[in-house]
Amino acid sequence: MTFARPDHISDLDTLPRMPAWVTSAPAETLEDVAFLSGAALKHLHLVLGHEEVPQALLRDRLALRAAEACIAFSGRPERAGELRDAVHLLRPGDLPGPAGETCMAWRRAAERPVSIKALGRALPASEPGQIATWIDAPRMETKALILADAALAEALGWDHLVPLLAPSLKRADLRKQGEDLHLPCYRAIASSAVEAVRLSAALARRAAHLKAVAPKLRAKGAGDAVEMFLTRDAMAPSALPLPDRAARRLCDRLVELGAARELTGRETFRLYGV
């Protein structure tokens, strides 16, 4: 598999930038916050329509952030590094543990075409509007927030869930119900949409650079490996479609070319990502 070298990576500057008034305008009332939330979502919708944005990679990275937030809600200490280890260093037959299960739930939800009906089958309530009921149930925050993001995605006509609510909600917000939940949800969506736009631009640049250096990779299967890097937050060399030694060399070569980063800081059991 080959990749065309982008003629002008600077063309990514054409990605629409979030208007300054969305992030700087004062928002005190529910109506103001709702308006700014809608404006931020509209802008994110425009950004997601650009083919330069690596959609699957963006969703996977946002899923990690959502999982990290849900783990914090439950009072557990694991953060992004531990969650990556729990998912990407899992061996056949091993159990991921509660933190790993949460991360995997978010990743699965973000990678599949959005469907409230399909997600709803896994929940004890029968109607999507009963989100507060799910949150009140033990350990149901993750499922409730996944379903809420799925409902938002379907309302916006998106093919996939984009994790937005969890990373910007506070633990106390999850105890609220009815109209009391509106304001924190609007604020969370606005904040996360702004961050998703920023991350979209950063990942678009990194993806363009990875595609540009791809022709320099001589290993057989390097093209498929690059495709995997463009869709996943993190990769263990053992997951690549190459022999172990060749996979490690490829990852080191990508780091040398500035097209990937080593994410763990360890000498062994390393993980890499764009």
C-alpha cells in the first residue's frame, strides 16, 4: 500500500478555526450557554467534514479521555497511561480489569456506527430518555454517558459517536437530574467540542506527516501498519502485521522521522502513537 505525499501540509491551515467569540463570550444564563454549546457543535461538525481529519484516530483518542474521566468518577486511580497498558498489552485469556473494561467499552462505542437501539440493549432501562436512572444504578455512569453521546451523534446526523460529555463533566454533575442537568451538559459539550476541534487540527497535521514519510518505509507490510497508526490512539509493535523485530524497527524509524511518538517512556513493553 502506498501513500501520496501531500503537496502542502500547510493546506491544513484551511481547516476552519473555532471562532474566538465561542470561547471568550460570557455565558451566565442557561440560554447563553446553550447557544454557545450549539455554536461549538456546529463548528465541530464542519471540521469533521474535512477529509484531512483522521476520524477514527480522533474518536479513539477522545474515547481514551472519556474513559479516563469515567475512571475518575468511580474513584479509581488509573489514568491514560495505565488505561493504554490495560488495553494494548492485554494477552489472550487475560482479563482487562475494571479500568480496562471501561476503556474498551468507550473504544468499541466510538469505532462502530452509532446506534442507540443497539447500545440500549445492554442497558437495564427501556427508554433512552432515562439517563438519570442509569446513572443512579451502580457502575452505570459509563453506559449512560456512552448512550448520551450516541443520542447526540444521531441528532447531529453523525455516523459515529464522538465522545464529548464525559471528559468535561464533573462527578457532582452526574447526581443531578432533569433541568438541573441541562446547564452542566451544555457546558461540557461546549468545552469538549472546542478541545475536539483543537485535537482535530493537531491530528490532521500529524497524519499528513505520517503519510508523507510512508514512502521511506521499506518493510513489507509497512503500508498496512501506517493505516493502523492512522486509526488507533496507541499501538504495541506486536499488533502490527510484521515480524516482531521488524515491527520494533518500524516503530523506532517512525519516531526517528517524527511521524510517531513513544508513549510510555519505558525501555520495554512500549506503545507508540501518532
